[in-house]
Amino acid sequence: MNLSAETLEKIETTIPKYPEKRSAVMPLLHFVQSEQKYISNEAIEWIAEKLEIEPINVLEVVTFFPYYRQEKLGTVHVRVCRTLSCALMGAYKLGDELEKALDCKMGHTKEDGSVTLEYGECLAACGTGPVVLVDEDLYEKLNQTEAVGPMLEEIKKRAQAGAATE
């Protein structure tokens, strides 16, 4: 598996910190996903071999925690909060609007790899919902039509910038 020297060094220094190798599975998944943007089957097998466990033991962790991904994220990662307060403020309607505006189905990555659109759990802005996290930038009060336009423009700008660098 191709990992940078820096990531490999992190892995080699992390494993001995645990009383049992298998306990390092989550940090190793974190390092791999940080570099490769997802956890491939190859990565699962590589980590299992590194920790002297079965691949199913790694896969169990990957599939249990929603943080770990088995598919690459798009250039722009868009998460619509759907926790109760945001849902009551119109998060699902907003999700439908974003699907149309971005031409991307909720829970998927657009075919060209430009955008991943999904619902997320609490984004910690319950008083200003519905909210959307675009990469690491929070957009609030998106039940006001004038607030959605600038966010959509930013998403499209980032997606185009990402396409230009590939």
C-alpha cells in the first residue's frame, strides 16, 4: 500500500503505545483515511496484517463508526445537519434543494467527484438551524433563501477549483 513516509512513521510510533497491537486499529485507520481520504479494502487488509488480526476485525470498526469512509469524498464535502432542531427548522427541505442545485443525490458523491452530499448528525449550532457544514465551514440560518445562495456559490467555486487542480 502506498503511504507517505510521514504516515508510515506515525503508524510505526503509534503501535507500540498500546499494550496490544490490535488496540491501535482506530489510530491507524485515522492516519490512512487522513492521507487517502477513505479506507480501501487494500488498506483494511494492510492494517490487519500490520496489527496481526483478521481483516474482518478492521472492517468491523470501519463499518461501525460513521467517521470512517469506504468511498472517496468529493472535492467538496457538504453535510446537512438533520438533528431534531435543524429538522424542525427545514433541514430535509434544504437537503432536497441542495440535491437539485448540486445535481447530487443525498448520501452520494457526484459522478465527476466534485461534491459529496450527505446528512450529518448534530453540527452543534442548534439555535441557528438549519445548518450545513461545507468542508469545515459552517453556514447557519439556511431557512432564509438569501442565505443559501452564497453557500451554493462557494460550493461551486470550490468544486471548480478542485477540478482545476486534478
